[in-house]
Amino acid sequence: VQPSQTGLAQPAEERLSAQDFNRIRQLAYQRFGLNLSPAKEVLVSSRVLKLLREENIPSFAEYWQRIETDSSGESLIALVNALTTNFTSFMREPKHFEFLRQQVLPTIPPGEPVRIWSAACSSGEEPYSIAMSMLAAGRTPKLVASDISTRAMGKAEKGVYQADETGGVPPDWLGRYFLRGHGNSAGLMKVRPEVHGAVQFRRFNLLSDPLPAERFHVIFCRNVMIYFDAPTKSRVVTRLAQTLLPGGYLFIGHSESLLGVPNPLEYVEPAIYRWMPSSKPSGRGK
Ligand SMILES: C[S@@+](CC[C@H](N)C(=O)[O-])C[C@H]1O[C@@H](n2cnc3c(N)ncnc32)[C@H](O)[C@@H]1O
């Protein structure tokens, strides 16, 4: 549907000017740590202009003024919702789940809750996968799940997925941990209360929000630092490390690396780092 067909005002620009793209780029970097390379110009342009159409804002100049004067933060939230990529899936990167079961659980006394933070949880598939894995292992999960995107968090908190989004879930878990929709809800799968109740959702900007008071056995911060440059990664990992219990682990995406990123964690294996209070700072090794 073309904007003119929607009855909404159409922004004069078809594409952001280089100057306007740079403004968005600087703002996204300063406020969210997002590193929007010049190669993303077309994508960013189209997402921002779509936002203008949806909000019925006639020009970028007006949009920018709104961003600068909006003290509610709503405009910035809408912008980050438009700029972030929320792709995720159940049981994504299964090696981390194996490591959790085989290496981490044996170090936590059986009666103790397993405390895990899914720090860029997107639409919830990651924290619910962790909760299901812990329940299946007979443990009590206690999770915090957070993201900067209110749109993604909205879906996460609902815990309702299309059946074809649950592809990564082992078949016997579908009946055990999901409720199948009927009638109007046919084709939908809703996580059961025991899974949902194990997760506490919060909106959280990895760069700047005050850290949670809890301490965690494991933090999943996967497939988000791909957008961050080395200084931002260093800052984020150093912040996250402060919330790990001694011996606690940080999992990052398998396509991400902390190579050349100063941080206080010890390299364990690809995409897994550990907080050993007596160890030397890493970032030079792998
Ligand atoms: C590609 S998803 C990854 C989801 C999940 N961790 C996984 O690996 O499947 C990246 C998520 O990072 C979030 N994000 C981006 N910048 C962020 C920031 N500064 N603070 C918190 N979350 C952020 C996005 O909103 C998005 O939901």
C-alpha cells in the first residue's frame, strides 16, 4: 500500500538526506549503542520514513523537532523499535543449552534456583527456552528477561506464538510446556504458566540503565553486540560482568566475538566467557 492510498500525509522526502541519516545515526549510537553503518542507509531511511507515515508527520524536520522536545521518551522508543532487528527463535544456538545443562547445572546446588538473565530477550523465545530447559532438567529457573524494544517485549510478555514459530522446540516439550489454542486461537501456542511465571520482564537499555540488583549464574546476551562497536561492547560486557556471581558465565552469539574488546571475563570456549574474580582481564585472546 502506497502512503497516498492510506490517507496519511506523505513525507516530502522519498529517502532521508545524508545529513538526516547522519543525525539518526549519531542519535542511535549515543542513546542505544547501535552502530548503523553507511551500508544500512537505505534500510534506515525506509524504516524511519515508514515511522513518519505511521505517525502522520509531514517532514523529517518536524520529526526531529519532536524527538528533541519529547520528554516522555515515546518518540525515542518508537525509533528504537523501528531500527532494531528482533529476529530470534526457540532453542537458538543449542550449544549454549547443552553447556548450561552439562557444565553449569552441576555447579549449582539442587535446591537453589538457577538465576539467569536474558539481556536482549527480543520477543521471548530465548528466556522461555531457558526456562523450559531448566524445568526439563528438574531445576527451578528464576529468570530476568529484558530488551530495549517495547514492541518485542510486548510479544515476550504475552508468551503467545504462531505454531510455526515454535519449530525449534523439542516435540515432547510442545505438549508439556505449551497450551494449544482452539477455536479463534487455533494455530496459536501459549507458554504454560509454570514457564511464564519463571520469567520477570523488564525494559532495559544495555548501555545506560541502572543494573539489576540481582546476581546471576548465567547471562545470555546473544546477537545484540553485533550492532555495537568495540568501545560499546567493552562497556556493555564490563557492566554485565558486575551482575555475575563469582564463576558465573556470559553467553554471546556464536557469530560475535570479544576479540580486541577489553573486558574482565575469562574466555572459556567460542561464545562463552566466565567471571573469575581473581583472573586477569581478557579481550586479547579469542
Ligand atoms: C537479534 S535480537 C536477539 C534476540 C536473542 N538474544 C537471540 O539471540 O535470539 C537483538 C535484540 O537486541 C535488542 N537491543 C538492541 N540494542 C539494545 C540495547 N541497547 N539494549 C537492550 N537491547 C537492545 C533488540 O531490540 C533486539 O530485540
